[in-house]
Amino acid sequence: MVQRSVTFVAVATLLVLAIIPDTRAAVPTGCVEIESAHKNQYLSLAGLYNENRRQVTVSNNVQQWNINRDGGNYRIQPRRTANELYAAGYTYDSDRRHVFVWEQSHPVIQGGWDIQELGNGRYLIRNTHENEFLYSADYPSRGHVFTWRGSVNARDDPQFHWRLSSC
């Protein structure tokens, strides 16, 4: 009798899970605005770093981006371009890596991102090539955007939290 009850409960649970839709928040794709939850400012394009790369900052100016699935990762691009957000192969200092938009119209290996939903409309954005989290800096370069090279619990640090809103 106990075996039948366990089997019945297992089958009933599977049926309920199959009927009830998954309510986890999906990562918004297509046109999005990416806002630092820490600073309430938007991920934005800045001036050219050199002829191949453009700097990225956070600012009060709303910038539209495209987030597209690429296998198990995402690609993040300024709206209406083929350029890509990426973590540079060189660092700013021992803790931080430059983040740029590649100004050439072809993908870069460092342009893959994993986007993880935290709840309350917040997300972590991790570069899959470098395994580093995107964040908006407070010190010493306020307004700059980097990936963090050191160990960090990004879930607990709001500098690493981003809001993604569909445009």
C-alpha cells in the first residue's frame, strides 16, 4: 500500500509540473535597456578608445541594446548595429578588465555572456570567455563599466546587479 501511495504521489507531482507553466522570469531578448540597479543609470556607449573599440559607461542617457541567444549564451549589441559588447583581452588593473563594444561588424570570441535572473527584476551578466561579472564601478573610475577579475559573491553585491527592460 505504501509503494502505491508513493507511486501515485510521484505521478501526480509530474502531472502538475507538466500542466503548470514555468513562472521563472525569462531573460528579455530583442530590444532592451540595461540599467545598473546599483546606480540607476543605463549602460551606454561612450567615446572611441581606438578605431576598433568604443568605451562603455553608465549614464543617465537611455541606450537601447539587442540581446540575442547564441547557443547557451547571449550576445549583447548596441541597437541597430552588428557591433558587440565584449570583455577585452587586456586588463585595466589587477582586479578589473576593460569592457568595450567591438566596432567591427563580426563576432568576437569574448562577446559571449551568461545572464542569470536574481529575482525582483535583477540580473547578473557574466562574460563566458573570461568567467567574470559585468559591474558598474564606484572607485576609482566612477561611471566606467568593467568585469571583475577577482573572486566575488556577485549575488550579494548590488554593483553587479542589472535591470533588463524590453523597449
